[in-house]
Amino acid sequence: MIKFFRKIRQDLLSGGKSGKYLKYAIGEIVLVVMGILIALQVNNWNENRKNSNKGVFFLQSLSNDLEDDLVQIDSIYKFRTNLLNVYNLLLDKTEHIDKENKQYIDSLYTITQGRNPTFFPTVGAYSSATNTGTFENLTNENLKKAIRTLYERYYKRILYNGEILDKRVEKVSWERRLYFSKIHSKILSIEAIKDREFIAQLEYLQTTNFLYKELLEEGKKDISKVKSIIIKELKK
């Protein structure tokens, strides 16, 4: 192709057709510029297509992560709801403690000695997208804002409150040795149940569990909202 254009130029120059040569030269420059512009456009199109594919993959992965988070958060929410009911029953029964309901109180209190699950979000897709720039390449600003708010505000907030809850439960667990025998799964005495410090512990954990449960409920709504926006974006 280059030899072909070179031959045309040589023929025009050798024939003394300088005017035609000038027009030809201008035309050749225009063709070259158009070729460069087309190449740049194709390159931009390819880059946009790659970014779009990365964005779709990211949103699909993020949607899967959020689904896992919903399953986890729902399980912990149910656990916290049941535990809160136990604390409510304990506080109700301790108001009228006697030998007859002591065994029932022991069984309820033993339930509170088990697991203390807190929520840990799945952040793989989000972390990867923010590190590679895929997240910033998303064109839907409302979607970006919703995702960023979920991960940078709510998730950090619930992690912080989970750490506080863990420390509080650990502190109370250490203090329980004064009132409760794990070996025999019972409170040491009726007097221990009547102790103001023991009642204060129950009220303290009741309130803590209630607040954490409310935070989980708020989280389920936030996660579902973001997941819904992602699904709509993927359908476009």
C-alpha cells in the first residue's frame, strides 16, 4: 500500500503536475489523520468494552457476596432475637425468685453461656474492585454511592459494634464466675440471683443484644436495597 502511494506521488511529480500533487498530498494527510482517529476510536471502544465487562463481572460478584451477607446476617439476627427473649424471660422470672423456679432460671441462664456470633461482611469483590479501579469506572453514580455507603459506613459501623459486643460479653463472662457454675450449669444460689450486680448484668446484656439486633435489622434493609439496585443495573 505504501509503494502504491509512493508511485502515485512520483508520477505526479515527474509529470509536472504540482497542483494535483498538492491536492493529493493534502488528501493523503486527511486519510492518515482519519485512519489515526478511527484507530483511536476502535481502541477506546475496546477499552470501554473491557471496562464494561469488568464492571458486569464485579456487580455479579458483589451481588453474590451480598447474598451471602444476607444469609449470615439473617442467621445472627434470629439468634439475637432468641437470646433477647431469653434475657427478657430471665429478668421477668428473677423478680419473683423462689426454690420452685430456681431450676427454670438455671436452664435459661445456661442458654446465655453459649455462642456469641457477630456479623463479618464478605468484602472480596468490593476490595478487589476498589484496588483495581473497576469500582471507580462504574458510570451509575447512584449505584456507586449506595455501594460505598454500605461498605464504608454501615459495614464499618457494625464491625465496630460487634467488637464492642465481644468485649462486653467477655467482661461479663469473667464476672459470672461469682454467680454461675459452668460445671453444674446452675446459678450458685437464690441469693446470687437476687444480687443487684447479677440483675444489672442481665439488664446490661439485654440492652446490648437489643441494640445489636436493631443494627442487624437495619443492615438487612440496606443490603437488600443495594442488591436490588445492582440487579436493575445488570438488566440494562
